[in-house]
Amino acid sequence: MKNFVTYSDIEYFLSNSLNMIIGPNGTGKSTFVSALCLGLMGKPDVLGRAKTVNEYIKNGENEAIIEIELQGLPGKASPVIKRVINRDKGTSWFINNTGVTQKEVAKAIQKYNIQVDNLCQFLPQDKVASFAQSTPENLLLSTERAIGPANMVEQHMELTRLSQALADLSGNVDTEVEKLEKLEEEHRAQEEQINGIRDLEQQKEKKTLLEHTLPYAEYEALRNKYRGLKTQEDDIQKEYAEAQENNRPFVDMEAASKEKAELCRRKVHEAEKELQAAQSKVEQKLRQVEKQQDELDEQQSRYNAIGRTEKNYDREIKALREKCDTCREKLEQAEQTPVEEEKIKAIGNEIEQIKVQWRELQAQKDSAKNKRNEAGGIYQRAEQERTNVQRKLDQVDSVLSKKLGRLEQVGRDCNCRDLADKTGNVLKLLEKYKANFNKEVLEPPVLSVKVKDEHLLKHLDSGINWWSMWTFTCQTDEDYATFGKLILDEHQVNVRANVYARSGKLKPADHPRPLSSQQLREYGFDGYLIDALEGPEGVLNMLCHEDFIHSTPYCRGDAPSGLESRLRRPDPSGKLLIRKFVDQRYVVNISRSQYGNRSINTSSEPANAYMPRHFNVGVEFSNAAELQSLKERLAKAVEEVKKAQHQIQVTGEEVKQYEGQLEELRPRIQDLKKEKIQLEEHKRSIMAIRQKLKAYEDDLKKKETQRPDFQAEKLQLKQRLDSLTKSLVDPVTSIHKILQAQIVQEQEMFRQRLEQKTLESEVLEFRRLSREGLEELIQKRNDVKAEMTDLANEIRSLKEKVREIPEEFVEAVKQKAAEVGPEEIKVELENVSASIELASTHVGDYQRTMERFNKRAETIEVLRRRVNENKTEVDSLTERIEEIRSVWEPCLDQLIADVSQRFKNAFNSIGCNGEVKLRKNEKYYSQWAIEIMVSFRENMPLQQLTGQRQSGGERAVSTVLYLMALQEFANSPFRVVDEINQGMDPVNERMVHNKMVDVACKSSTSQYFLVTPKLLPDLHYARKMGISCIFSGPMVADFRGVSLEAKTVANRMKQLLADD
């Protein structure tokens, strides 16, 4: 090392076994540890001293150098790693004097498995207390890193990550499964209602389809009929053309006969003129006859109308009889399933009974709810009273709140919030468990000790250890054990606590002052540190034990010149009167070496000033009577709150019980209602058929009983017709007489007319023959055309309806129309409409119900898929954890068992008990931990090693023995322990030293560094040990070129001892 902290230039030659680094305080033992750490890429935080590497450069220098030679790996040369720290340029790295990057250095160090950040391998002086305060979880990780296989920590971290992921995922799965089951239960409960809704929707869809199909079917039927008529028209037209061609010869014959007939017609015309006069008379008579004939025709029309009416009436009766027969068939078919009136009535009675039971349970539930609400009101009033009293109590009894406020302020000012919070929690717990202690547990000095003179704050802060200010004091061993059990173990609050019941010094007066007040003034002191404090005797006694405030004097200002020299002179018995004093700028320590020539050394440090001014504020206590009154009110309010809470819980359980009973009744009511509806529907169906049958039968009976007397009317009209017929005889006779007179004249005319008629008949015959078959064909063609015209009109009307059919129904409509005809569709449409009307009476707002049902179904499907995926992931994580654990756990169990055995043996060798336990957690691998269990007294159970329960010496013994237990398993090239023997009693220190030498000097163990400022005489040493004695200071000669033989050194030591 060059220009590193206290060293200007130094080189260590070390043993490959145990190395003891010894020397007086301040000579640079811990500097060696710092150089080893920083030179092997450790961070300053590991050392717990300076914050940056620049602070390790010696004062007045700009650059520091650390050079470390590592033993070469098998078959390779020994690498020399050098670190150059420059105040301005930072750090430079070299391997074998070749500049390299920090990554290359890290790679080279990693090959040796050097872990300077692992307290199990590298324990600096300022981290000794941290080892005991290290959490059991971190201790396990450090042990794994220190002695476990290369991948053990990696497996542990992977298990930690996987177990946390499994716990999170399992929680999600449980939540989602519960939600899924609830949704599925709701879904199943609504399925029956949804099936009814779906049936109704299907019926409506069917009705819509039939409504669209009917016009289409009619349209197609008419089109088919129209196409048939069109074919028929074409056939008639073809037949007409053929008939015209066949009759052409008769046309010529018709023309010849027509000419002859014309000649006869003229002769007849001449005869007609002669008869015209006679005809006038006949016509007059004929008019009379026509009048009578008109009346006769009218009566005949009436006669015929009555006949048609009679036929229509008979057809209606026949139709009604057919309808009655159809209804009777339906009724007979329906009545095959009898109507169970008794069952309907029984179901109705059972429903009413259940409703009565329901109303009774509902009333009981409402009553329980009212009681619960009343209890809730009482609870609110009592809770308000409790809150009000507590607020007043907090205002009156503010001692604890003031102390907590002071701790909070100290935590902020001194950047120790965690420690302040822990101390506050302990205060609350002590108040809670006050009855468990025999005597009062004294609060830490930071709360209980008052500074008399605020100008001495800097002196006190420098002279009193920081941790002492936060230490609780128990006044009996029993209270100390109770404190450890309740505070440290059960509530896991790690704070310091001490007990001095068996020390023989129970109060400050039991600690003798080295100098009287007069002697202090003669030296220039203003008093002892204890004189500047006031507080409970037990707390001041603790400070005397821990920080020697009874024997540490102070100067308000600067110490007198030459004071250190005077104090370095021992008294006649060889004792130093004062070992430490404080002035406004420095803390001066005076010590005497325990070996060699027992020289007297002094060291000084700048005084600190971190203690806030408010440490000297006193505590004001509240009025006892008012406090007691409020406490009684508070206790009463709390009792009322508890009673109300109990009543709320009891009535709440009653409400839940009634709700459960109601839920049990609900399915039965629903089943009964459903069964009753089905039976009543069957009954209504039969009644509807019966009513329709009765209506048809009534109509038939009415028609039959109220049938008009058509025969009587027809007889009456027949008689009138006979009368009119007789009245025509006279005018006809008169006409006959006139016509007789004309007969002769007409005979000639008749002959001519006959001939004319014959000719005309021939004309007509020939015309008929020429037109034979044509008129019939024309009439048939006209009839077909008329019918086609009517069909075309109907088709156009239906075509508009067909065009209005939605696109999505077209294919279904065509398929349906192809299967059945319009009449069947009409019947089916009628039946579907009746079903819809009946079903609609049992379904409410089904649209919204269906939407909720479908949305819930989608949610269930998403949840089910996610639950399955998460369960698969849980199985995968579980399988992966088991796979890693099956390898990691047996190896760890064996490792801890071996360490525990060696730790136990080591403790047994010093007359104490100890073991190392592996604490497991099946759910979280992050909570697996090592618990170091120790007992330093007979008949005392094993207790876990913590930073507060054991004394400093006990923690040191436990720490070093644990590290020695790890030594034989070490897979690291070296270990470092700095000043581990501080605080040990001589017996333990000797036994620990001997044990360390035995373990560290075995051939199978790695290199070991033990740094200590003091040694006992006649210790055990081994040949493989290397001992480095540090003599550092401005008076030490340059070691280069100096060669000392061991014999010369031994003779010099004997001479010094003789002189002393």
C-alpha cells in the first residue's frame, strides 16, 4: 500500500494459513482490511466507514495504490492486481502491471470465488455488530454463498421468485374460481327461464317466417296457375286456326243460299205490310200480356232466390257440423290426459303453506335486522363516546404522545427513522404489557435523560455511544427475559436492552470517580459527563457501565496545554487515572499496551455534534385525577362497544340463518309454481276446446232450431204463379182470334218465309258448318283470357308483398313454400300465433333478461378459460419448484446439519450450548432462514442470536464460532475477521483463540486473517500461523534495508521487560 489512509508505504508478507494482524490502536490494522476489500473490487459500504474511495487517500496526497498478489490457479502464474485511486481521475486497474478494465478484474476475481460483500467471508471491524443484527434470511443467503455449491444461491433465488409467483397466481386462481362458481350458479338458476324465452323467440321467428312465406306461397301458386292458363290459351288459338281452314267450302254454299233467301225476304216483306195493321192490334194485346208476364217473372225470380237461400243455409249447417266433429276429436285427444284438479289444489295449498312459512321467516329476519340496526346505533354512540374520550385522554395524557413526537423529530433530524419507529413501538408495547413486568423497564437515554447545560451537547454526543442512547434498561433478570420474549421474539422488534442486576453496581454512586472534584479542577476539567446529565438512576447506571460517564471528564472549552502529557503519567501503582476525556473540539483516548513494554498511547478524534438541541426538553405529566376519570369512561365505552359488536354479530348470524332458510324455500316454491302452471295450462287448453265446441254447437243448434220455412214461402209463390198464368189466358185468346183472321194471309207469307227460313237455315247451317267449333273455341279463349286477367291482378298485388320480404328470409321462405301449400301455411300460422299468445303471458321483459344471460355466459367462458390457463401455470410452477427443491433442499439440509454439528462442538468446548437451525417455510422460500441458537448460562434455554438480546462479548463469541464452523467448508481462498475478540472475557477469548488456531491451521482450510489490537499472554500458536505486528507512526524507521533476526528481537523484548 502507498499513501493509503495511515500508510505512506507498506508491504505485507503473509502466511497461507492463519494470519494474525496485531498492533496498537490507530496503527492501521483495519487499514489492512480496507485495502484488502477495496483492492479486490469491494465497495466502501462493505467497510461501513468512508462513503467514497477518495476518502481512503492519505491526507495531503493525491493518489493511493493498493497491490495484491493472489496465488495462481493450478498451472498458471500468480496474478498481481493493482488499484490506483486518484482524487481527480478516479480508479485505474492493472493486472501484472497491464492496464485492464474493471470488468476484466471482476472476471479474474470471480474465478477465486472471493466475496468481500459476504459477512460470512469478510467481517470488517465496523460490521461485527451488523453480523449479529443480520436477518436470519440474509444469513442463510450469505452462508449459501460462502460454503454452498456454485449454483445453490441461484437455486434459492429462483425458488424465491417461483414461490412468490405461485402464491400470487394461486390467490388469483382462488378468487377467479369463486367468482366463476357464483356466476355459474346464477346462470344455472336462470336457464329454465331462458329456455322458455328461447322457445318464445323461436315461435316468433317461425311466425315471422310463416307471415313472409304465406304471400310467397300464394304468389307461386297463382303464377303456376297463370302459366297453365297461358298454355291452355295457346292450345285453343292453334285449334281455332286449324278449324278455320277445314270449314272454307261451307262459306261458298252460304253465299248462294243467302242470295235465294234475300228473294224470299222481299216477298215476305210485302206480306208483312199487309199484316201490319192486324199486328198493331196484336201488339196492344201483347203489351197487356207482357205486363202480366213481368209480374210472373218477378214472382219466379223470388221463387228461385228462396231456393238458393235454402241451399246456402244447408251448407252452413254442414260446415258447423264438421267443425263440431273436429273439436270433439281434439277434445277427446286432450282428455286422454286427465285434469288433476286435486293435485292442482294440493299444490296451491302447499304453495300457500310455504308462503305463510316464508312470511314468518321474513318477519323473523326483519325483526333480527331491526335488532341488528338497534345494536348498530348503540355501537355508533358508544364508538363516538370512546373516540371523544380517547381524544380527551390523548389531550390530557400526552406523555406517550410527546415521547413519540420527540422520537419522530429525532428520526428526522438524525436520519434514523427506522430506529426511532422501533423505539416508539416498544414504548407502546411496554405500556400494553406493563403488568407482565416486576419493575418498570427504563426508557432509553434519548427519552429519559435530560441535559443540564445545552452548551455541553457536543461533549455528550462525542463521549456517549450512539447505540447507548437507544438502549432500554431492565432492572431485574426476570424482566430482561420477559422483555426478550415479548418484545424481541413475539413482536420481532429488534432494539437493544441491558440488565445489570447481578453486576454489583446498581446505581451511579456504586461507580467510583478516579479523581475528586478538587483534583479535576487542578487538571483543568469542569466535571464528569455524568454531572451534566439528570435522569433515572438505572439509566445513568447503564451509561456508567457502557460509556463510563462516571470516569470521563470534560472541559467546557479547549483542554489546557500539556494536559495529555500529564494524564499519560501513571499513578504510583502504575495505573492510568484518566483513560478518556472530552473538550469542545476533541475526544482524547489514553491507553496502555497489554504486551511488550506496555507503552502508553494517546489518540484523538474530532468531537461530533449530531445530538439535536431538543434532547434536553423535559416531559410534563398530566393531572392524575382527570386522567383516571377519562380512563374509567374509556373503559366503560370500550365495554359498551364490545357488547354492541357482540349483539351485531349475534343478530347478523340470525339474519344469515333466516336468509339461508328463505333460500332453501325458494327452489321448492319455484318447482311447485312451475308444476301448477303446467297443470293449469293443460286445464285451460281443454276448457278452450270445450268453449269452442260449445260455441259451434250453439250456432248449429240455433241454425237448426231457427231454420226458416222455405217450403211455405215457395208454396205461396207457386200459388201466385198459377194465378198469374191463368190471367194470361184472355189476352192470349183475343190475340189468337186476330191471328186466325190473318192465317190465310199469313199462310202465303209463311210459305215464303218458310222457304226464306229454309234458305236462311241453309245459310246458317252452312255458316255453322263454316264456323263449326270456332265459337266454342273463341268462348273458351275469352274465358281463359278473363281468368288470366284476374290472376294477373292478384299476382301483381302479391308481388309487392313478396318484394317486401327481408333478404335474410328469402331462402327459408322458398324452402318452406316448396314443402307446403298456402292452406297448410295458414293453419300453421294460426297455431303458432296461439302458442305465442299463450307463452307471452308467462314471460316478462325477456329482452333485457336475455341480454344479461348472454353477457354472463361470455363472462363465464372468459373466466373458465383464464382459470384453466392459470391452473396450468400453477401446476407448471409447482412442478418447477419441486424439481429445483428436490436438488437444492437435501444439499442445504446436509450443509446446515454439518455446520450445526461443528458449531455445537465449538460451543461445547467452551462450556456453553449452541446449534444452527434451518427455518423452513413451505409457501415462501424467501422466508427460509438460519437461526443461530446459543446459551451462555447453565439451565438457560437456547435463544436466537440477535443484535440486542445478547451482550457484546456473547455476540462476538457466537459470531467467531459460527465463522469457524464455516471454515472447514470454505470454497473461498481466504476469510477476514477484524477485532472479533472485543468485549470477550479472558476465558472465552482464550478458548476462542485456541479453537480458531486449531481450525484455521488445518491443511484442508483456506487462508484466514484475524485482526486484533490486544492479545492475552501464553496463547496457543501453531507453526503454520503468520503473525504481523504493526508498528506505525512518524518515529518508525523505513523498513526497507532493515533486517532483524528473531533472536535479536527476542533479546530486545526481554531487556525491555526487565527495565519495566
